[in-house]
Amino acid sequence: MDLAESKKKYRQSEKGKVCTKRYNDSPKRKVCEARFLGKILDTPKLRQARIDKAKKWRENNLSTYQKLRGEVLLLLGNKCSKCGIEDVRVLQIDHINGRGCQERKQYGGRGGNVTGRYYHHILEVDGQGYQILCANCNWIKRYEQKEQN
């Protein structure tokens, strides 16, 4: 077991949790955190580097999400199954048999990229059980099948 694994195991143990809580509540940590934040806020170069890093991360995440959504839409036909509209801004993925809310909850929990995991699932099953509907057709279907809350 390497050092990183042993530290992680210790932090997950009861003793480790107690020590971590004690440190997080200590004045020493608050002083260190304030000093760190002071450095970042006082140094324009460091502040700008953090802003740039966050911006790059957001752009990369967005482009990955858009590519994945594009793949799913392409797999399912890229147009509404009812009215035929092709504007990707209004297209939504619909469960043919309903129960989409319960299925999406499986991909919830802690951590980001819930939609990404969901899109990967749709690609894995080759779109079986899914269709594309525009927002209006999707809500009409939900109303007719009494799927709304």
C-alpha cells in the first residue's frame, strides 16, 4: 500500500475522522486558510491564474457535454418523433414507456456529470427505449399519459 492509499484509509477511519474534524475546527486552520486566501486575493497573477483555470475547465466540460449530447441525438434520429422539428435547442430525450424520472435518479448522487453518465447509458443500450421529442410534444405526451406530478 502506498502513502496516498494509507492516508486515504486513515482519513476514512473513525480516528481519522475525529482528527480531521478537530483540525478543521482549529484556529490554526483558519489562520492558514486566511493567509492562503490573502495571498491569492493580493496577488493579481495568482488570482488571474485561478480564474483562467476555472474558465478553461468550464469550457472543456461544456464542449464534452455538447459532443455527448450530439452523439445521443444523432443516434436517436436528430428530430422530434412526433412533429419532425430539427432545432437541437428544443429537442429532449424521452422514455418511450415513461418512468424517466426514476431512471435518472439512478445516475444522481454525489459528484457531477450526472447527465454525462446518463448519456453514456443511452449510448450503451443503443437508444433502445428512448426517443427524441421537442419540448412541446414531450409535455403533451406527459399530460396525455398522466406522467406529470
